[in-house]
Amino acid sequence: MRTLNRWLNVDVAAWLCAVLAVGSVALAFLGPERSGALMARPPLLAFTAALVCGLAVSGARAVSRRRFDSALLHLGCACIMAGWLGGRIAIRTATPGRPAGGAMALVAGNQTDALCDGEDLNTVVGRVPFTVRLERFLVDRYPPSEGDRDEGRMPPVKEYRSRVTISAPGEAPYVRNIRVNHPAYVKGYHIYQMSWGESRDRFGRPVLDSEGRPELYTVLQFVRDPGLPAVYAGFVVLFAGLLLFAFRLLRQGAGPGVEAAAELGREVSP
């Protein structure tokens, strides 16, 4: 127990927070791709797992001491890190039959279960356990302004969305509308509206649809992250811990003042 107290005391926690803060700043300078690849290495994954265990133990000790605000803060951080760790493990253990992510480029009428990667999305990385058929891609624009009319340009895009039909073996097909910041969730995958554009043939010429308009394509991004619920739960627990901690500080600060005011009132009362 003495050894555990030595490793989990306030001084060690303060130094650890300082080291993690400096490391976070250093990773920010590396950029998202390089920092992500660095953090996905086994030694750093093992360090994160050890940190999660340490935070969980500290949270349990805080509960035993009835310091519930500290317990929530520790457990919230542990949940966030554990969720991130779950997502990294899902990427490392991904297989073609269960990919961790990828994208689909579809035009109206296309149906597939293949996820692709690469600049032109021409490399198949795996297949999802359902098929996606693009029924229609819609682009909503703002009403044209006078400047748009005078210069003959299209008004800015307000929103774009993909209307798709999801089909899985043994289940009835159903329709989903996928919009920016409003993904669909299907069998462990979040499906995001990533981008769109006008289709072109191999000579770079625009492809027209049956009505003579430019044919539009949509790009849907698929992400399988089993740790995401733990991350969301961790933020909720962390926020609750911060509120409880602030409430405790207010009570501690208000206590002496309230007692002093009461004593002063007794002295001046007739």
C-alpha cells in the first residue's frame, strides 16, 4: 500500500500532467498524420493502457475516501483514454472482412459494399456487412443574391446530402439521409458525408445524366470506432466531476464567510 501511495500521490500526478502537456504540444507540431502514427506504436499504446489503469485505481481510491469529485475526474479521463485506445486497437486489428475505415464514391444508382482508399479511391481495403445504394444526391443552395444574378454565378451551397438505401442479409432494406455533421450509424460503422463533385470521363469531359445535367457523385466516409461511446461517456463523467469540484470549492469558500456574518449579526443585534 505504501508503494501504491508513493506512485499515486499529488506530486507524481503533477509531474505526469506536466510531461503529458509538453508531449501534447510536441505532437501538435508533428501534424495529425505523423502524431497519429507515432501514438499508434505499441510502446505508446502500452503506456496509455498503464495510464488508464492508474487513473482507474486513483478513481477507486477517491471513492473509498468519499472524494466523489476527484473520483469522477479520474474516471472520466480513464474512460476517454480507454475509448481512444479501443479505436487504435480496432485500426491495428482491422481485416478486409472487418475494415476499420474507408470511403465510397457513388453516383445515383450505384450499389456496393466495398470500401476504398487512396487519392482516387481506387484501392479496395475491405467490405462492410451491408450494401449501400445511392438513390439521389441533393445539393441545396441559398437563394441567389443580386450579385449572383448579375455575374451569372451559382449561389453558395447551403447543404448537400446523400439519400441511400441500406441492405443487409436477412433484413428489410431501409433509407437514410446522410448530411454533413449528421452521419448514419449502421452495424458498427458511422457513415459521414465527406465530399462531392461532378463526374468526368477519362478524358476530363463532364458526364451528363439522363436529363442533360452534370452527373454528381458523392463520397461517403466509413469509420468503425468501438471506443467512441466510452469517449463520449468519459466527457460526461469528466464534466460532472468538474461541476462537483466547483461546487465543493464554493462550499468551502462560503463556509467561513457565512459563519463570520452570522457571528457579526449576533454581536450587533440588540
